[in-house]
Amino acid sequence: MKNHHPKNILSNLGFDSLNEMQYAAHEAILNDNNVLLLSPTGSGKTLAFLMPVLEMLQPEILSVQCLILVPSRELGLQIEQVWKKMGTPYKVNVCYGGHSMETEMKNLSTPPAVLIGTPGRIADHIERESFRLDKIQTLILDEFDKSLQLGFHEQMSFIIGRLGRVNKRVLVSATSDIEIPKYTGVVNPTVLDFIPEEDEKSTNLSTQLVISKDKDKLNTLFQLLCSLKSESAIVFCNHRDAAERISDTLNEKGIYSTYYHGGMDQEERERALIQFRNGSISYLITTDLAARGLDIPEMNHVIHYHLPLKEDEFTHRNGRTARMTATGTAYIIAHESEKKMDYVDYETLEVFSVENAKSLPKPPQFQTIYISGGKKNKLNKIDIVGFFSQKGKLEKGDLGLIEVKDFVSFAAVKFSKVKDLLHHIKDEKMKGKKYKIQVARNVIKKVEE
């Protein structure tokens, strides 16, 4: 690797070595023109294709060399984070619907070596001729199964049809039974199948049945959350309005939760995830949108308020826990009148009793603070830490996760310190400029900031 040794890259990411799947993918992608990588969610697929991509990049080429298509903005942002952590000399950008077109055009005016994007937005940029296509040699279709499910055929076919110089194609999927459409140009790929056999599947995951006496399972969910020793959890349901209703009811009962679904706009979704990631919210109530590709921490508890219709969605939801070597529990809340799903063996499930749940989960330790500036205002994490420590008089343990976006930033601050912090900094400037700094609203309606 030209001047960036794999060992340094791995240590930047906090790893000692590649796992078996990553090593196999690394060899195959470097040596073969068509690769199909099948590997479960959470197994480290991103690094498996980014390492060989890095080796193939040529510093003298000053336009896009690798295009990575993803089904969701969340997955795109996650891949970008990994690339940035790798500490390479090459630029990366992400383009997706809902992101400012002006910002993207500006980013692409100095082209990145690696461009990540959702099919609709990349197709849009190709029509606008925002970047050159003639140097793109590597094409990666990540979570390709999901892109097919979401119906991105037309856009993907259009994009791939315009890439005349691609000589490496990598399809990545978390499910093994995908049919590869002709338009991908992937013929007789080298198949790397790391999806475990059914019998070996996540032995670290235990599934438990929680019986609801009432048809409306809200009270049972409430008792279940009170039984989890204040540990955070993801609750899956099948409809957007159910996610909102459940979250609103839990909040009324004193449980800090937020909802997340496809009907929310970009800003709202991002804010909900940030608050869940940084520990200001303990419970995320979501549709299957959060079953894949989201950058959220490892969970000990996944709760199925409703069961999904298909088994593979059930598997994806459960993939949020018991990853790699960790253990986790999936809870199915069921009422006797409900339709039984044939992929669940109800007879063998252990029943988890929530009758004795007495006390509410402890409130979150952190609260999210909103800052009206971000990367494009030349703010970074270090600026925020410095400002909050010096002017805001916060101590080391008072600050949690800080996330800096293009035009806004969010910082997790210990609940008990928020009032003093806001008081200390109310007339102060950060890097010579006054920013609006306040407690972030929970889930926002349109952003007026």
C-alpha cells in the first residue's frame, strides 16, 4: 500500500487484524473482477471492501475512481465514517436525497477518489454531469439485496450503463438468495459466502416470549422496559403511526424514548438517531427502517412489538444484537389472539415474565445540546470540547459523544450540568463567532434554525 501501511490503517480503526471474512474479501477483490460477498449485518463488511479499494486507488488520478452505491443515507454516512477513520490521504464524499444539492455540487467540484451515494441522487448527479465517469474503475453495490427490495432497479441500471470503464464489480449482501440482474454486468462472480448455516446462527442470541394479557400490548411493553435493568433497547413495530403512538405513550409514562421511521424528514431522523446514539434517549421505537445499515451501538435487547411478515426481516432486526461475540436477547410480545408466524417456534420459546416490574428505568445521564454551526462553518469536535470546557466550565466526564454535521452539531452533556453550561456560555463566542446553542428538541418538525 503506497505509504499507508495496512497495520496503520487497522490501528487507526482500533483493530489488530482483519477477520477471516475480511481477509478473504481483500484477496478476492484485488484478484478477481467480479465478487459477490455474502456476510451478515455487523460482521465488518465495510472494511472488507474499503481496504482493497484503498490499494487500488491511484494518487495521480484526480477524479472519482470508486463508486459505492447504497440503499440508504444512513449506510452511506456510516461507510464515510469508516473511510475517514482509516486516515487515508484520499477524499471521500456522500450524496443522498434530502442533502443540500448546492453542498454536494461544491463537494464534487474537487472530486473525491471515493464517492458514496444512493442510486436516485447519483443518477441525478450523472444527469447534471457533476463529476467525470471515465476514471471510475471500481463499482461496489453495498446491501444490494436491500436496494433491489426498495426498487432501485431503474436508477442502478441507468448508472451502471453510463460507467464504461469499470473493471471491478463487487456486490455485497446480507442475504444469500439474491438473483443478480443482468444490468449489473456481474457475470460468474467469485462467491464468498460467510452467512452462517441455520443451525449455527447466532448462538449468542436468546429469544424469549413475553405474553400480553391485553390485546393492546402497550402496558406489557412498559412493564418489559421496566424489567431490563435500565439498559437501552430497540423496539420494532410494523407501522409508522404505531411507532409514534408507542413512543408518545412511553414518554408520558416517564420512559425516555423517541421514534424513527420513513415518514420523517432527513433532519428529524438524524436527530432521533443522534439522541439514541449518545445516550440522551434510551429507547428507539422504529419500523424495519432501522433493521439494517444504521450506525447505532450494539444493543443487548431487541423487542418485537409486532413480528414482521417475513423471516429475513426478523433476522435483520435481531442482527442489532448479539453481534460478533456479544450476547443479546430478542423479546417477542404476543397476545393470544394474534396470528402466529410460522418462522417462530413458539413451543420452544422461554417465557419471560414481566409481572414483577416495579420501577421505571433510570433516566438517561445525558441531554443533547444543539449548536447552530458545523463543518462548513469550520467547526470541529476539538473546538466544541474546548469551548464547553473553558467557557462552559465542564469537566472531562461531563461531555459525551459529539457529532459535527455540515451546518449543525450536537453534543451530549451530563443532564445535571446543562443548566450551568448554557448560563456560562450564553454571551460567549466560539472561534470568534456567536452560535445558537440550546437543548435539542426531541423529534422536530421542520427545521427553522
